[in-house]
Amino acid sequence: MVVDDDVLEKEDMYILDRMKDFISAEDVIKYAAAKQLLILIERAVRMLLLYASNLPHSRSSNGVVTPRLR
């Protein structure tokens, strides 16, 4: 999920945020693997946001424009 761009969807943002919160905890971040995973999560979030910004947008009834994700 973190590395492959094809499996990231809008709902994954919540999961990635939870993973990032856990990994950022003081007891966890001291491990090298946690630091590397944090980098991968942040990259995945950036890619998801970039992907979303390139999608066609929908305008809701209240005028809010949002990208249409899968």
C-alpha cells in the first residue's frame, strides 16, 4: 500500500495518517525501520495528493469543488 501508487485511494488517507501517528510516537521513531517507513508514508501521501489534483473535479450543490477519486 505504501509503495505501489495503484492501490492508494481516497480512503487510504485515514490509514496513512494513523500509521504516521503511530510511527511518530517517541517509543517507535527511534528505530531505523520506523524512520524509513515514515519517509515512505509521507511520499505516498504526497503522491496521492498529486494524483487527486490531476483528476477531473466535481462541483457539489453547495459550490465546493472536489477531485473525483476512484
